[in-house]
Amino acid sequence: MKFEQLPNEIFVECFQYLNAPDIFYSFDRLNYRFYILIRNIHLHLNFEQVKKPLFDEFCQIIRINPKIKRNIIYLKLLNIGNGEQIESFLSLFPLNEFICLRSLSFISNVFDYTGQKQEQVSPMLTLLPDLYRFYAPKWKIEAEAISKTKIQVLTLWKYCPTSFHPILAVTSSFTSLRILFCSACELQLILNYTPMLKYIKIDRFTEYDKPYDIHYGMQYNMKHNMQCSADGSYKYDFSKICAVRLKQLHLDHSVTSFEFIEQLLKCFPNLKIFSIVAISARNMIDADRWQRLIKFSLPLLRVFNFNFGCYDSESYDNMLIKLSPFQTDFWYQHNWYITYAIDDESTSVYTIPYSFTHYTLTPTMKKYSSSSTNGLNEFDNVKSLSLFAGAIRDDSSWYFRNIQSISLASTENHRNEDNEYEFKIEHLKKMVNLLNITRLEITERCGIKPELLFEILKQMPNISSLILKKKIVSSFYTNHELCEFLNKKIKMLDYTNPYYYPYNCPYYYQYNKIQDIDWFCKTFSNVEDLHCHIDNVDDVLLILTKCSKLSIIKIECVNQSIFTWFKLNARTFNVYINYELKSYRTR
């Protein structure tokens, strides 16, 4: 059967997996049949990987064919610094005209502290009758706006009922909530006024409000006469809360006491999945206490993942004493297995398989596991690995099968030892499956020669992103094999340096100056996403000319004149340009 003879039903089924701009680019002018078909199907519109000219072109298609707005069920807009899709799109099309929208995502690289975008979008959310999912992890939206919608899955920077006063607070009916920051006081209000919740994930969770009070808490306190404890935190009381519908709770980077966690978990009698990452959590390494809590308050708990860290290192004998209660029948019957790792500065105790996506392996780290954990794929969930040179050794107890991003680092004492990685590639391959890696970071203190970098990159067939936090030395220019590889493979390059001198000049950052701009443009001519420092206009004009595939460029301006130039000219280019001013000293 020829392509043109396939029934429309098959095309409709296939199109649901494609992005709307790609569908129109490929089929709009093919023939009249497809011209009509693609204007009468549900469309997924994701601008995250769309270049600026194509973004402008598709917006024009929507303006010419306004009925398309009724067909869009998925919309994702991306703010890349000063090339802001969200503002551009919403200035052309009122959000309430997308009446069939089911999923709406706003991605930004900075927090919107002003609330201007939220004020524009919030009233529109209530006018979208089918909106099921709203994703805006850098936004804070008042609960009153959410409560009037049909949103079920919500992701925000912060969420809290409009008022801390119970009479003024509003009730919402969404069932899944992820927030980037939350305090105990705010969580209490969320549980009180969101009774349908089944899933909660909090990226940063704190028992006390005091750090956050600097920006917001004092305003709430003054407005609503809230009572503060002696340490400045607000009082909370979970004793009257019973969230019977909650089945999953995930607390990442939790700064809480065991006493508080006990009080909190007793609110969730039907909890089935619980995960927690806690820092300074020595008192949480208590198997008997966890066993009592789970047995009497969490009878349905089936999945329990934790990672408890302490900043000072425990002796081997002391850790054995603490860990032996985790080796009882209670833990084995639940298939909860525990191991711990120690280095010179910290101790971590965690369940295995390790359930979190990032891991750091230091030169002095030692891991201790019981015989019952043998055969478990301990690190299969880890996608991102920070690996110190001294940790690369012939040790089969460490194996990372599914790593997608790896950062190579060195301790301060070894930052100038270029031979540190010599003869270790075979050991590296035994510890890390290099085949799935798409992103490699070379940190500022990592000593690595261009020849060795090339040998490592050759072991990564799927590499596409390179982050160089150290200066490109002259030997890079003459290594033609490395340059050819970089030109062929690298689509995303970050050549910026985050370090600064905290004592002599705290506000002056070092920056990675592009020494040979011609070599740079030739080697990275196929880059689509570039982050770099710029200290003169000619360099950026040459980059924009020679690197014709650029879609996004993030510029850290070295001086005020460069920043002013971008402010006047950035919007005239067909790429998204994000620029910011920092005070630098050259390296």
C-alpha cells in the first residue's frame, strides 16, 4: 500500500506522537487532503526544542488559521532569558481561546519573583474547562485561582492557600502536587485545604520557616497576626489532620527532625510509598524507631526509600551498631535493604536499590553492605554521577549502569595533576556504562589532557553535551582528532566558569575568555545551544555568523557596554539570546 493510500485513522494515530510544528512543516503543503486533516486533529504544541524562526512561523500559522487553537490539547512554552516565548505567545493569543487545552507547561530558567506572568495567566486558568495538568516550577500562584479550575496535577515553585487565616483560606480539589519549596507550616495548610491529594512531592522541605521569613514570612505574620515560636518559626500542629487519600509522599532535601517526621507520617494511615532525603539526619538512623512508626501508623507502606546523611564521619564499629537493627526479619520481609557509605567528611545511610537520580563518588568513599544485598542492581536509578578522579579504581562494588550525565572532578590538592586520569579508562569502563552518556562535565579543578579527553569521549557514542568549566589550553587547538570529534558530536556547549575569589574580591568572578575565536567557531560550528562569556561585540557577531545551527545562546556579559549592546540588539537575531551582566576578571 502506498503512503497516500493509508486511511486518515492511521495518520491521526501517528500524529499524536509528533509535535505540531513538525506536522505542519512536513504535511501542510503536501496536498489538500493533509492540509485539511492536520487542521482538524488534536495537536501537541511543544516549543521547548523549537528554534526562534520556526516559533514565529507557527505563531503566524495560528494567526491565519485561528480554528487551530481549538485543536491544541498540549502546550509547552519556554522562557530562555530574554527570548521569552511565554510573553510573545500570550501577547498574540489569549490563553482562554485554547478551550480544549488539557496540559499547560511554562518552563523558565529563573524564578518569577515579580508575579507579573502569574497575574496575567491565573484568571485564564479558570476559563479552560478541560485543563488537567499545569506545570510551572518557577512560579507561585495563589490558591484561589487554582481552586476554581479543574486542574488535577499541579507543579509550582510554591503553593499555599491564599491566606493563613482559616476563614479566608480556600479549598482545592487537585490530586497531585509537586512544589519546589515548602515549610511545615505551609504543608499543614495544604493538607487542611486540599483533601483530595493522593500524591505529594516536595523538592526542598524544611521544618522551620525562618529562612523563608526574610522574603515572605514576616509579611504574612504582620498581616494575619500569626504566632511565632522563640526561634522565629511558625507553630504547626498536625495532630488533627488525617489525609486518608494520600498514597505517595516524597520529601527531597528535607531539613527536619525525626520527631517532626513521626508527627507528619501519622497523618497518612493509607500511605503506600514514602521516600525521603535528609541532611544532618543522624537521629533518623534509628531502625527500631522506624519499625515502631511503620508498624503502628503506616500498615500499608510497601515502598520505603531513604538517604540519611551526616556531615561528620562515623567509625566503622559505630555504624555497625547502628545498622545491625536494619538487618532483622521486619526489614527483610518488606524487601528493604540498607547499606552505608563513609568518606572523610560525611556518612550516608540509604536503602538499595539507591532510589535517587544523583550520586557523588569521592576518592575516600567506602561502602559497606550486608550479604543480603548481593545481586541487587544498586545504582540502576542513578542518572547523574559526580566522579572524582581518585575514586576511579578497580572496584566492582561500584557500577553505574544507566548514567546519562557524568561530571569529572578533582580535589583541590590535585587540581594541577594532568596525569590523574592516566591509565584509568579501563577502570572507568568497569565502574560506569559509558554507552548511555549524553552529557560530560569537566570541572574547573579537573586535570585532564586533550589526548585523554579524546579517549574518554570516544567511549561515549551518544555524547552531545559538553560542559567545560576550565580554560581551553593551547594544546586543544592542535589536537585535530579531538577537534573533529567535538565538531561532529557536540550540540550543546557550556564554556562558563562559576568560580570567584571570595576573599580578595568577592564580587569579581573569573571568566573563561575565548582566546582563539576562529578556532572556537570552526570546532563548534554545529552547536545548537551555547553558553559562554563575551567581552566584545565582534566575537558574538562572528559566533552568530559561523555557528549557523545555533538556536539558543546564553551570554554572560563581562562589562556594562556589552550588556547594553545586547539590550538594544538581542531581539533582532533569529536565535534566543539570554544575556546577563556579571563583574569578571579574566583568567
